[in-house]
Amino acid sequence: MSDVRIVFCTCPDAGTAERIAQALVGERLAACVNLLPGVESVYRWQGALERSREVQLIAKTVEPRLEALIARVRALHPYELPEILAIAASGGLPDYLDWVRAETGHPPGG
């Protein structure tokens, strides 16, 4: 299994999403963050059914940087309970996975 992680996070607007993405990549907590505007979320919050238009972030990082990435998102995110979900990349183009490692300061074997 790969040490590369894919992290999902929804943001309330484009400005928040951009700030978080810039911070994560700028601080080498993520190699890349995709911003997908126009996501519709339906969820239950504090007993009420909610619907929000959000921006989905998809960040690529490595396991050793995951906790720091989560902490940074929590610090920058306006939601009381932001969505932060990480899944392991079970595979992928080896050169791309190596690039993610290198850009987060964790080259192969390092």
C-alpha cells in the first residue's frame, strides 16, 4: 500500500477554498490541491436537514504530513466541524506518486 493520501474537504466558498489550497501547497503539506466548485451537499446538522453549495478540495499528500495537514485545515476553516477525510492511494502512476512524495518533502526512501 502506498503512503500517498487523498484528502477531501468541502469549503463554504471559493475564497476559503483558495486560501486553504494555497496554504497547503505553499507549506508543502500537499503536493497539489484540486478545487471543484459547484458541489451540492445535503447533510443533517444539529438535527436539521441542510443543503449547501460548496467547493470541494481534493489534496494529495503523504502519511507523514497528514496530521499537520489536518491541523492546518482546522486552523483555516470557518466550519465548526469541517469535512476532512483521508483515503490511502492504493495505486497510481509511480512517477506521480514519487512527485507527491518529493513535493511534500518525503522523497522515495526518505
